[in-house]
Amino acid sequence: MDMHADPEQPGSGAIASGPPIRQLFRGVIADRLPGLRPPQAAMLFDAEIAPYRDDADFLGDFYGEILHQDTCRPDTAGGLTLLAARAVDDRVPARHRFQAVHLLFRAATVAERHLAEAWPTTPRHADPDSEARARSAVQARTPDLLTRWSAECPAVRLVLAGLAVVFPTDRTLAALAPRLQSFADQHSQGTDIGDFVRFVLVLAEQDDDRIRTMTESLTDAYWAGTAREAPERARALHLLGQMLTRVGAGLTRPRAGR
């Protein structure tokens, strides 16, 4: 497959007539990653790839090529650059920016989430080298993503908050409490968003006892549990991942722009 397909070359009409989101992503990646692109970019640029019925049909395959069934492969880290480029481009609708950052969160936490699920056995399909590269790829792009906080809609801010506690710094942790205060005021404890925000704030405090207590409390309430003997951070990220998935599923369609 040609990673550098020219949109003006014969055969590109199949792409031009494809699902709108494929066309949009193709334009964003062409502008933001004009040089060598990862293999997954072929789904945007290669006219030989089978046409897709609609946006959902395309997105299912596209995301699956980057993070296949929630597991990392040798080319996952490269594919994450496509998500990061999309996540900072205002041409991309907010709901798709949310999905991009959510997938970055999942890729960065694969090893720990699966460890908590499988404890004390080794996670199935584990690939430590690929997982480490994926985590490093997300970490390198997190500062740029977080600088967009003031420009983002509430839904994307929630997933950015999740990413911030995966890669904590003194600066980002100190900023989380005031940034999330409006969510805490609007969403009470016991709601999906309210519990998510409060758990993020506890993680930002980095108080092991409080993290352990809240992980236990929330898990006992209604989340899939993990072995108490599993590493505390792994358990916390496993819980946070479940919460973020549910928050994302329950959000109404975010408005594009600011």
C-alpha cells in the first residue's frame, strides 16, 4: 500500500466519494503529517481499500487498526500519531476529538488495566514492548493536548482530565481542581460524571490511602471489580477506564468548536 498516495492521482475518486469522516480525517492528516506516515494512514489514502458504507463502518475499522481489540501491537505507537493529530484540529467535530483522546487514554493504560483484570496471572495477548512504546507516544503528546483545555467543549475536557492523571506533573495536577470545579458543582456524587470527576480529583491528590478507599467504594457500588492484591495504580486506572467509557457513552453529542 502506498503511504504517500497523491489525492490528485487516478483512483482517488473512490476516497473522495467515501464516508464524510474519512474525507475529513484524510485532509487533516495530509496537512498535519505531510511526511512519512504510519501504516494505518493507508485507510485514509489508499484508493484500493474497500469502500465503506458510512462513517460508523469506517471508524470501526480505523480504530481497530490502531488499537486492535484493546491490545497493542508493534505498529500501535505509530498509529497513535494519527489520533493525536486529529485531536488538536478544530476541523474535527468535538465528538470525534473526544473519541481520539479516549483511544489515546486506552492505549496509554492498556498494560495496567489488563494487569488489574488478569491478576495474578499474566494478561492474555500482552506485548510489553509495544505497550511501552504506545505509552511513551501518548505521553509525548499529552502536553499539547492539555494546552487546548480552554478551547475544548466540556466532553473533551473530561477525557483530557483522565489523561492528565495518567501522566501527572506538578503543574497539571495543581490545575485540575479549579478546572473541574464546575463539573463537581453541576454533577453530584452518585452520577456517572460526578463520580468520575471526584475520582480524578482524588487521583490528582496522589494520596494512596484515599485512592485505595475510593477505588474500593466505587468498585463495590457498581463497577467491575479487580483483585485487591493487584497493584493499586493498576486497579485505579482499570476503574477510571470503565468510568470514562460510561461517561463517554452517556454524553449527548458535543457541540463542535468552543
